Amino acid sequence: MAKTALITGVTGQDGAYLSQLLLQKGYKVYGMVRRSSHLGVNSHRLEWLGIANDIEYADGNVTDLSGLCRLVRAIQPGEIYNLAAQSFVKTSWDQPILTGQVTGIGAVNILEAARLEAPEARVYQASSSEMFGLIQEAEQKETTPFYPRSPYAAAKLYAHWMTVNYRESFGMYSCSGLLFNHESPLRGLEFVTRKVTDAVARIKLGKLDRLEMGNMDAKRDWGHARDYVRAMWLMLQQDKPDDFVIATGTTTSVRDMVDIAFKHAGLNMEDYVRINPAFYRPAEVDVLLGDASKARDQLGWEPEVAIVELIQEMVDADLARYSSK
Ligand code: NDP
Ligand code: GDR
């Protein structure tokens, strides 16, 4: 019989790539979507991948435990991937309560629904390198102490420890993936890589004349979302549940990432980029650099796409998108 997976956050970047991977593996994929006033599912990413009609959609919201229980009882998924979140760090200072409810409590609702209605289900929780925050060790691994620097990171840390706690308290197969930044042509436009590649494409095509940026000195360990969803799946296929850092092991400044994008389009960033303090954050995570050796050794996971190739793919996709409009 086909394996069954329930994905929350199926309409987001990772939900789309993970759905594609699971469908390729023969899974029946249930995607949980938030009800909204516009018709149908916000499925543009799933359409881009050509899989929008291959998913069974189910209404639900991670803040609503009774609805989640009904859904999990009906589907009896073998695997649950909790990707739903208020995922934009900057917004978390303006909406700290909502971020706590969705990104923090939402994860506990998923764990509770699984515990009560499908206790054998394997649960993946989307944890984040943002939990490392103010860095305590030059390279962050599973044992590095956490120091969250935003309401988002604090909410994720709560969800992370609850995932560990449900494993230790109830013997559930619940895993936390400590994923570093991962991007793709399907990345939301508010995140820095996509904001940049989208702007570069518009500048190149004469539709925009400048790009306003925040802190160009921040450094991130950026990988490709397609590589990272593979790690999520691998985490749920092990004999024992465990937590893993997923990263490339290379860190790049925002400035250098912007330079890669402009150069790929044959442009000089100095001619277009301005700093706007409105894009600075109340507290910054200055540098992230992950050590994914545990995932390499135990899961056999390795990233296939490095930063230059990633940014070039994103610029090319945005150029194609705007050229066809
Ligand atoms: P996106 O922002 O692209 O997607 C977020 C998803 O969550 C969307 O499908 C959104 O639905 C859904 N969602 C938001 N609120 C709710 C709610 N209350 N109930 C149900 N669904 C909801 O995020 P990514 O795909 O980039 O990330 C996936 C997960 O991984 C997130 O939890 C994120 O915090 C985490 N993460 C991401 C990293 C990255 O670099 N991308 C790194 C580490 C962790 P809708 O379409 O309706 O808005
Ligand atoms: P991040 O991603 O906060 O790391 O969280 P984001 O792309 O928003 O910021 C990365 C870094 O770039 C700096 N920056 C800017 N950021 C944005 N968005 N816009 C700008 O104009 C800009 N200028 C500079 C930021 O200050 C920051 O240092 C992402 C999300 O996907 C989280 O959900 C996830 O958990 C983490 O990655 C790992």
C-alpha cells in the first residue's frame, strides 16, 4: 500500500518541493491549507512544479487543535511534516503573539494531534538555524547552545524542545531538522535572496531602477530547498528518531550574494543598490555557518547545489518569469 504523508505548509516553498519528492516516491500526499476568501488553493508553487493536481487538499490551521485531530484521525498519515509557520523573521517583531501561536504552539498542536489520533505517525518539525542566533561556536552543530534573537527564533526553539520532549516523554517518532537557510526560484519575495534576484531581473529588463537593502554584512549558510527537503524525508526513514543540522558548510555575506546576482545578469551592483535602514532588524543574527557532518554520516545526506549555482538559477528563473509577461 502507498505510504501516506500529511504536509502542513504545503503551499510554501518547502511544502512544494517536499510534495514533489514524496509524489516521486509514490506517496499519497495530503496537503493542509488555510481557508481564505479567494477561490481555491494558493497553489502557484505547486503549479510551477506541475504537481498541483496530484495532491489531496484538506482544510486546516495549525492553531486549531480540534480540526487537526479530526484531520489526523481521518487520514491516519504514516508521516507528518510540520512546515507551517509565520516564517519571516522581520515580521515576528511586529506580530510576536501570532508568531508564537502559529510557529510555536502550532507545532505542539501537531504533536498533540499525532499523539492522540495517530501515535505511530512519524513527525518532522521544521526547526531553524535562527535558534542559534547570537553565535556561541564558530560552526553550529546539534550540540551548539541556542541563543534566539527574534520572536520567531524563540517560538521555533519552544517547538524544537517540545518535539524532543514528546519523543522522550511518549516514545513518539518525532524529529527536529535544524535547517539553515535554503532558497530556490520558489522562495517568498520578502526573503533576501529572492528579493535580490527578482530585483536584478526587473532591473535587467528595464522595469526597476534601484534596489534598497538592509544589513549587507550579515552572513548566511545558503543551500537549495530541493536538497533540504530530501534531508527531511531521510530523517523520517531511520530506525530511531533524532535531530540533525542541515547546512552546506559555507557562509556568504549578503553583499557577496548580491554581487553574484548582479554579475550573473551582467550588471554592476554599485550602480543600483542603496541602503535603507528600514530593512534593518531590532536584533540581528550576524553570521551562521552549519556543520552537517552528523547528517552526512548517519543519513548519507550531502547538498548538491552551492551558493553561486543557486543564485544563478534564481536569477535565470526570475528573468524568464518577467520576460514572458
Ligand atoms: P514559507 O513561508 O514559504 O511557507 C509557510 C507555509 O506555512 C505556507 O504554506 C503558509 O500557508 C503556511 N501557514 C502559515 N500559517 C499557517 C497556519 N496558521 N496554519 C496552517 N498553515 C500556515 O516557508 P518555507 O517553505 O520557506 O519554510 C517551511 C518551514 O521551514 C517553516 O516552518 C520555516 O519557518 C522553516 N524553516 C525554513 C527555512 C528556510 O530557509 N526556508 C530554514 C529553517 C526553517 P499560506 O500559503 O496560506 O500562507
Ligand atoms: P532569515 O532570512 O532572517 O535568515 O530567515 P532573510 O532572507 O529574511 O534574511 C537573511 C539576512 O539578510 C539580511 N538582509 C535582508 N533581509 C531581507 N529579508 N530583506 C532585506 O532587504 C535585507 N537586507 C539585508 C537580514 O538582515 C538577514 O541577516 C530565513 C527564514 O526562511 C526563516 O524562516 C528560517 O528559519 C531562516 O532563514 C533559517
